[in-house]
Amino acid sequence: MKSTLYTLLCFLLNLNPVYAQVISPDKFGIKDFIPDDLKLLGNVKTIKIYNKTSDELAQDKKNKDFQLNSVYHFNKSKRLISDYNYSIYGERHTTYFYKNESFPLGYLTVSTPNSNGIYRDTSFTYYHFDNSQRLLDDITVEVNRPNIRNFVSYKYKQKNDKLLVDLFNYGSDSLLIYQIQTVFDANGNEIETKSFNVDEFDTIGSNPYTKYKYIKIGNTYKLKRKDIDGGHYREYYDYTYDNSGRIIEDIEAHASTTIKKYIYNINGFEVFEDNYAYGKDMGYAKYDNWDNLVFKGYLDKKTRVLRSDYYHVKYKYEYDQQGNWITRYEYSKEDPSIKEFLKEIIHREITYYKENEVSLNNEPLNLKLVDFALSSVKSIPEYAKKKRLKILEYQRKIKEGKYGKEISIKKAKNIEAFTPLLWTIVQEISGDILGDSTSEKVVVYKKPKQSDEEAEHCLAIFQKNGNEWILNGQFFNLIQAYQFGGESSVDIERKTIVISDEITSGWNTFNTYRYRFQNNDFYLIGVSISSGKCDEYIHFDYNLNTGKIEYEHSFEDCSEEENLKLPKNINLKMNKKLTQLPLMKDFTPGSNEMKLTKNEEVYY
């Protein structure tokens, strides 16, 4: 809102803030590094933040010690120069760099894990400006690996009385993720924004755009915004400000219309939010004179009486002499059946600079890191164009069907020679699976496909014959997990091919299928399925050679409800031997139903 308000005020005062809008660190997401809730009154030197949650308060009422969460250090120019953040996973320390103690150039973040952490990580973000202080590049690199994490490039073009700024965002794979073009008029007002989306194949997708209009009506001023997609209005925003630049009405229309009205008084301001989805109620928020949230909940739409039985949150503050809060109490009512309770206490220990006190020093920018960041991204735009052309060519061939449908070569000197056009090898393992005391190869390929019905993976078996490899068989129905967002792996154990699938969306599912060469062909001989979520678990183990089945279906209470009645756990042992084992070439995992009881069935 602050950027929009600034643009509006420049427009109203007939200023020309083109450079202020385009090149200032605020415009394209580069902040002064200070979180909004830490922009305090006075010349702050350090802030230490402690907290205690409701659980901690309940467990240890006598202990008045609070957990240290973070520490912030500022220079006398009111710039954040370093911070420390602590969590159960470890410590994160960030150092911020400036030009002339105030103009932001970047920051270095070092994450140090504790016993719960995963790995140490160091990243460096650098903001590259030209001689006119226009932002050219926003670069983030990983220092210890070294790797590019994110790269944003800016291009500027003057067109008649308009300034066009193009933003190009590249991912860690050096491909263009998206492009945004922002247009400013001669007065520096943002009048249009166009987005050029890029899909997973790096092709330009739909192009939604946003238009802005500024209007003066009496003593009020309006900023109208329309988000347009495919020629149709997708979202509509209408902001109204008073002559002091304070917002007094905010209308947002997309799936439904929300109207917010802001009422100002000597004690702060109130926000009334109306939406038909709220029914007889309306949203309500109250802020004090320091813009701190005091209450958020609901009112009766007609009487404007607080709905104290509904969800709400209250904040109480204790302030220091500078007018900054040093303790905040959060009271919450999260459900009509639960009483309001003290959810969290946050304490801020704030120290201020004395009049003649020397400022904390900014650390100098490491020029080696700057050179590393700039050299890392120097060739990315050109490389991304070439890579995109290759991907587009790949997509064109798939669309035209110019790729291998199956392995057509029957024998070759090496395994790579069997690979069809546009196929890639995902996994290759060796072992005796034919029982001939020699080592065969099992290879998993990822292959192109034109439709969802077409297989995306192929498992192939190769056997050695002298100095050549011979294709023994290829199977398109065995690798299934990838299409459900999971992963598959293949192993060879005791002369059997073992395919393991792991799918962790919704239910966590782990499936294992075993295939053995016998009677001159490959057959399915074993299935193991484990699937569960918090309150329910299923395990199915089937030895097809013997017909032995073990089945478990259990239930657990994961809710906080008392005396919740759970279904009875089921444990079964039975024998169902098939007259004919399924051939590996005919078997499709997950498509075979087995009825265990009247109410219990499983698909394997």
C-alpha cells in the first residue's frame, strides 16, 4: 500500500518521481531491510525480541524467563546492519551492506544448524546498480556449493513520454521463470503492468496485465486498478484516499466483492470489512495511535455490536518513553466452544543511541563475493535463450511424434546405444536375474509422451552375449509412482527385480512389487502395500507363490476430542493362491482388486 500511496501523492503534487519509483530500492521489492513491525520511533540501536507461547505459559507458570527469538542491530542512519534469528533448527545470522551507510547493496546470510537442523547454508544477495543508480540486477548465490539461487534482471526503455521497465526472473536452473513489464507515465505514475508467464517447458503462456487510473474528486482521491486476463476483467480494485493521503475506502472485486471502510479518530482508526459471504456479520479491526492492531474479529452488521462469541484476537501493549511497545499480550478466541485465552507474550528489549554515541559500524562489502555474483549470472540471459530454443525444439518433436515409441535396437555394444530418440536413462543397475550366474542389466528410461494415456517410463532388461548386449524385454506398465507425484526405484535382490513406489500426497503410500524369472518368463511373486495417514493405516502383504496374505487395517485418534469412538481394528491372515501367476508384461500395479471380506478390499 505504501508504494501505491507514494505514487498517488507524487501524482497529486505534480511531481516527477520516475527515478524515485524505478530505481529506488523500494520499487522492485528491495526494501531497506527493516520489517514493518520494527520501524520504530527514536534512534534505535538494538532490539532483542523474546516470546512465550500459551503452551509454555501453561507448562511453566513460575518461570518468568522468555525465549530469545531474534536480535537486530541498527546504525545511526536508522539502517539495519545485522540480525540474528534463533529457532529449534539453529541460528541464522544476516549482515547487511550499504553504500554511504544508507543505500542498500545486499546482504549475507549464514544458517548454522543445531542437532535438529539439516545443513549449513550461506547465501549472498547483491543489488547491482548502474552509474545513475538504476537497479540492473538482483542476484542471490549459494556460497558454499556455489550455485545460483535466484537472478532478476532489469531493462529500461524510454518510449515517447513513457518509461518501460522489464523485469526478467531466472530460476536456479538458469531458465526464465517469468517476465513483468511496468509502464510509467510522464509524471512517474505506474499506469500498466504486464505479466508474461512461463510454463515448465519455458514457453510464454497467458499474459495477464494490470491497469491503473488516478482520479481527483473534491477532497478525495481515487486509485482504480483492474487486473485483466484473456481480455476479461479478473479483479477490480478501487482505493479512495482523503486529502491527508490516508486510505478511507478499499473495494476489491473478484470472486466476491469486499468493501473496507477506514474511520479515523483521536485514538487511532477502525476498519469495517463487508462481504456477502459473512452473512449477518462484518469484519472489524481496531488500531491504536501507533498503528498497532488492538482487536480483530466480527461485528453484527446492523447493530455494530461485537460478536464476542465468535473468533477474535485482542492485543494489549506496554510502551516505553519513546512510544514503542515493549510488551505485547495476545489474547485469542479460536472457537465458539473455547474461552478466550492468553496465546502469546512478546517482549522487546530496545536500546537507543545517546546523543553523542558512536554509531555501530557497517561491515564492508566483500568484493570477492560481488565478483562471484556478477560473474555467475553474466551469461545467463543468453544461455537461457539458447536453452529455451532447445526445449521448444524438443516440444515440437514430441508434438509431431518424432521420438522413439519403444526400444527398436535388439543388440548393441553398449547400453547407451539402445536409447531411443529423446529418451533419457533414469536408473541403471546390474545383477543376476536370469539364474545363469551372469550379470544382467535393468534400465529405467524416462520417455516423451503425447497424451496422459501414454506411458512416461519404460523398464528394460538386457543380457550379455559375448561382447554384445541383447534386449531381453521392455515393459511400459511397471513404473507408476511418478504420475501421482511420487518416486520409484528399482533393485535386484535374490535374483528378483524389486520395484518400490513412494507416494506422499494425501495418504503416505509405500508399495513394493517383486518379479522373478521362472518357467522361461518374468512373473509377479510378491506385493507389499503400506498406506496411511494420521488416523488410519493399512498394510497388505501378499506372497503369490504360496498364496499367504497378511492384512492389517487399524485406526487411531489424532483429534483432541474426548471419548471418540473408533472403528475396530482388523487383522487378517488367509491364503489365496492363484491358479496362474501374473506375467510381468501383463501386470499393472494398482489396478488389481482383491476382496478380503464383505467390507474390506485392496487394490494392488
